[in-house]
Amino acid sequence: LPRQKNPLYNAGAFRFELTFPSGYPMAPPRATLRTPIYHPGVDPQGGVCQPLTDPQHWSVTTRAIDGECGG
């Protein structure tokens, strides 16, 4: 398929907001996607649904590179 002329998605420029709660590192950070996108792992408000930052899976020793993509 020919590449469409939509620089927002073609360039891969996605804006995220990371919010660290006052209880961090005991509580997980929250990632919000500020670039509108349709993705099964992103809710309509931009909330990123990532098991790594789910409070049930979070540990004070969890690091960002511990996710499935990072190892």
C-alpha cells in the first residue's frame, strides 16, 4: 500500500504525558497519550493500558525497561 501523506503518524511523533503520583515509587506512574490515536492499548481519553504500571503488578523495584518491549 502506498504511504499516506499524514505526517503525524508517518513520522511517529506521539506526545505522552507521564504523571508520577506523590506516592511514587510505591505507586506506579501513569502514562497518557496526548496524540489522538486509535489503538487497543489506549482508552478514548488517552490512558495507556499497560500491565506493567497496573497497581496489582507494580513493585518499587519495577523499572521502565522491565516491560515486555524492553526485556
